[in-house]
Amino acid sequence: MARTKEFEPEKALEAAVNVFCRLGYEHTSLDTLMREMGVARQSLYDTFGDKRALYLKALRHYRDGNHATLRDLFVAKKSVREGFSKLLFDLSRETREERERGCFLLSANLELGSRDQEIATLLRRNQRTIEGIFVDALKRGQAHGEISPRQDPTALARLFIAAIQGMRALARLNHDRKALENIATAALASLE
Amino acid sequence: MARTKEFEPEKALEAAVNVFCRLGYEHTSLDTLMREMGVARQSLYDTFGDKRALYLKALRHYRDGNHATLRDLFVAKKSVREGFSKLLFDLSRETREERERGCFLLSANLELGSRDQEIATLLRRNQRTIEGIFVDALKRGQAHGEISPRQDPTALARLFIAAIQGMRALARLNHDRKALENIATAALASLE
DNA sequence: GCTATTCTAGACCGTACAGTCCACATATGG
DNA sequence: CCATATGTGGACTGTACGGTCTAGAATAGC
């Protein structure tokens, strides 16, 4: 009945995630999106809606991937402490490209969180989700005697969230692996 | 010889800091700047240069103020531990307005750090300066037996920097004083 | 008070960009 | 193989904005 698409929507969305990550919402023009996604203007509007709708889809896609890797990190059988350690040290070892790409959720927060209510709500929910994942893992770690039971799991989870956001912000500016490892080590010491 | 200015350059610059903080570089139009600063278009160009030059002046002004308050926090006679405590808990207690204003240096990092070399350099230098202030304070704290000598002052300083950036990012999105206090408490526990 | 200088107000211009429209290409179903 | 529906490419449009220019107002020295 109709011509087939010449692009894969999934791949195209990932390309959108990439370019929005690197450039932010405002600095990403439709021309750039078309080029990076390999999608014609009209197809882009037909498939994803306008720029903001595409941004939201990209943001949700990124967030879902993020949650999946976090949940995977803390699947029941693994050591909780090792999970956090891997999370933080992987962050320290990111390539230049990954660092400069930065965290989509952080850049969305700073660029649009105070102006777009829908995005702000999404980001707040995301924070609660991640906090939940961390708290569950920490409680399990305490139950297994892996982590000191004297610490408040919620407070610890929040410290990790803040430290990770801070690391992401620093990493974007500076390629100083040692500095990131310092932060990772110091944060992990809180589990003692 | 000539007509006198109808605005105070100092006050106008502070107004610029405020509006750039809240809206970022790209989202701040010259019309907004003129209105908030109370300066006519031509006077603005004559006094501060173009938009980017004004942004840089505002950024330097903010940074200088920041360094001054930090140095004041750690003047020799005060307790180092109390200094960090005040720093972090003051952050937790910011008003809604202050929170939404956010940190100019953080937003400059995310918005322009990867695109404007001059700004990136300024921000990197700023990071080193703050790290230096923190390291000096921590060493003094260790010398006075206030802080455990087993910790690496540089690593601790970096953890605090990351935690503060994280707090600022979280605070911008959520007014959850308890969450911020949790982070402050957990970070301060690293001094034990 | 006249002149020179610097202020303010706002018209004007070029560019960049999001979004729409249109012409043409291509593949599916009958 | 024709009709239909959906794809691609690119021209077009309206708007927003940074930056410049011009005209008139106001103040200081002579």
C-alpha cells in the first residue's frame, strides 16, 4: 500500500538521544537532527511529532535505558557494594566521547527543568525511581551484613545520587580520571 | 562634558548575573537583559560589549563573589568542620528563589563548557581554585586534629565539590529540604 | 547659553530556525 | 499495471533575536 521507511525509528531515536545529549535542546537544530538521524524533515514530523515531542521521546528512551542498566547492576544475586563500585568506577573510566556526551537527564534538568512542567515532572519521577533502586539495594546490602546497618539507606542513596550528578558535571569539563576516582572512592567509603 | 549614566554599572551587572543564572545564555534575550538591568540597548553595548562579553563579565563577577564567601567561610580562626557544615546546610536552607536561580557556574558548564573554550578554561580554573580552598582548609583541620588524618584531603575536597554540584542540580528541580540535609549529613560524615 | 559629548529610545537589518507545503519517488494491493 | 498511500527532498514562511544605526535628550565645560 505504501512506500517503506528508509530509516529505523529505533536507531533514529537513539541518534536523537545522542545529539540532544551533546548539544542540548535549544542548540540542536532540525537540520542537525535530520542529518544525524538520517530522516527527512517531513518523515521526522510524521513519525515523532514536533521538536519538543521528539525531545520528550528521546528523554524517555534514555531514562528507560538508564533504569534498565541500574536494575541490572543490582540484580538480587550480586554484591551491592560491588554494584555501586562498578557504577562509580565505570563513570570514572568513560571515554572522552562519553564524557562530553554527558547525562541527558542532568542537561534536561538544567536547561528545561525550570521552564517546562512536563519535563520537570518526568525528571522528578526519575529521581524518585533511581532513589528507590538505590534504597532497595542498600537495604539488601544491610540485610546481608555487607553494609553498615548504622547508616540511613535513604540518606546514603541521596548522597550517591548527588555524587554521581556532580561527577557527571565535573567530567564534562575536565578529563581527570584521577579526580573522578577520588570521588568514587570517597563516596564508597560512606558504605563502611 | 557629557550626560551622566542613568544606571549603576555594578547593580546592572548583578542584575545580569541574576537573569543569566535563571535563564541561561541562550534563553536570555537582549530585551530581557535591557529590562532587568535597566539599561538601554546602546548603553549596554557601550558599557559591557556584546552579549557574550557581558555574559563573561557576569560569570567572572559571580565567581569572584563565590570565592570570597568560600574564603570567608574558612578564615584561619574558625573550625574547618563547622565551615563545611555551614556551607552544606546553608545550601539545604536556600529559599525557593535562590534554589531556582541555581549555580551560574554549573549552568555555564553544561550550556557552554563544551562549546566555548574561553568559558571552559575559566570554569576549569575555578574548579581548581575551589579545590585549593577546600584542600587548604582540610589540611588545617587535620593539623588541628579536627579531621581524621587518614583521609586524603584532595579526595575529600573533590567529593565535597561533586556533592555540592549534585545538591545544586537536585535543588533546582525539587524543593525537598530533607533530601538536601541528608546529603549534607552523609557528606560531612566523610570527615570522621 | 552654546557646544560637545554621551546618554536613551526605538527603528531597522540580516540571519537562523521551527514548522508547513508541495512536487516527485517508490512500494504495496488489487 | 494501475491506484493509492506513504516516503523523500527541498522551497517557502513567519518569527525571534543579536547587533547596528539614527534621532533626540540631557549634562558638563567654556
